[in-house]
Amino acid sequence: MSARTATVPGMGMLRETGKLFALGLDIGRGIFQRPFQLREFIQQAWFIASVTILPTALVAIPFGAIISLQFGSLASQLGAESYTGAGSVLATVQQAAPLVTALLVAGAGGSAICADIGARTIREEIDAMEVLGVSAVQRLIVPRVLACMLVAVLLNGMVSVIGVLGGYFFNVVLQDGTPGAYLASFSALAQLPDLWVGELKALIFGFLAAVVAAYRGLHPPPGPKGVGDAVNQSVVITFLLLFVVNVVITLIYLQLVPPKLG
């Protein structure tokens, strides 16, 4: 029966998904356990921020420019140039900023977390901690997950500001837009929940990126290439999860929060 179960298509994926969900629950419980590893949390937050701030800022500028230029061109074709500011800013704050933040946090911070945990796993440090009665989840993984969540929220705010400023510059300078119309349309159609949903997305994306990275680090493939393969797998899995979760959150948000009418 066990051999037959092992050959069922998709059973391995379901098993891995269950283990990942169980690790997420363990991390959720570990957040409220004491003692809290404050020093580890600060070190990891500083490290993740140091490797993601500059790339995130550099990526945010072209993202804001592309959204502003594309939406401005479409709005001019439809005769709705007055709504260019609202469309580009809302797209940046709600969609582009959380995704850019999540991709950079997962690609830089998540890969570093996976490599660190994976190296500890193959050196049997994780097993030694468990033998000594020290929870590896509470000691190593929880501070890293919280650090990813904090950095993701802060970076999302930075990307939102840079993206909006970049979109404003390219719309006003390159497309001969009116600064007053750009700002007026934004204030007329945007609302505070648009910013909160972006921050919520960044918080959830940071949690998912760190959990997936930690899980693959705890279960690397065997062999000397195991850690490297685990890092690649964690990044790919995180990217797929991010886009699925982003669609779900966006659908729920659009159902719960009515749009503001200008």
C-alpha cells in the first residue's frame, strides 16, 4: 500500500505542501515563545536590508516609469489624460510595489536564509540543536522570518514612494502631463485602504519567502550540490506562490473595499 501510494501522481507535492504548512504553523507558535532572539532578529534584519535596499530602489524606478508611460499612452488614446495620475499611482502602490519588494526579498534575502539554514543542516548543526533540546525553529528560523517581514514592509513603502515619484517625473516631463491634473486625479480616486493592502501584501509575501527558504534549507537534496539546488528551488517556489497569493488578495480586496468614485 505504501509503494502504491508513493506512485500516485501529485502525492509527493501534497506531502511537501503539508510539511511546508506545518513549518509555517510551528513558526507562528514560535513567534510567541520566549526567550525571543532579539539579537539574531536585529542582525538578520540589518543583513536583509543591506542586500536588498539598493537593488529594490534601482528596480522601482523603471517599474514606476513603465507603468506611468504605458498608462499615460493608453489614457491619451482614450481621451482620459486626467486620470493618468490615479491609474499609475494605484497600480504602483497596489501591485508593483509589493511584487517588486517580494521578488527582491525572496531573491536576495530568501536565498541567503536558505543557504545558511541548508549549510547548518548538512553540517548536522540542526540535529545537534534538537538533541540538546534547543528548538531550531524558535532559535534560528523565527528571527529570520520576522526580519523578512519587517524589511518587506519597509521596502514596500520605499518602493511606493520611488515608483510614484518616478511615474510623476516621466508623465510630466516626457508625456507633457500637467502636474496639477496628475495629483488631482490621484487624490480624487485613491484611498487609504489602497496603501494598507499594499503593506499587507508585502507582509504576507515576506512571511512566505522566509518560510519557503527555511523549509528548503531544512530539507536540502542529498549530495554536495544539495544546498545550491535548495536555494534555486526556494526562489522558484516563492515566485510561484507570490503571484498566486497576490491574485487571491487582490480579488478579496476588490470585493470587500468598494472603489472610490471621483
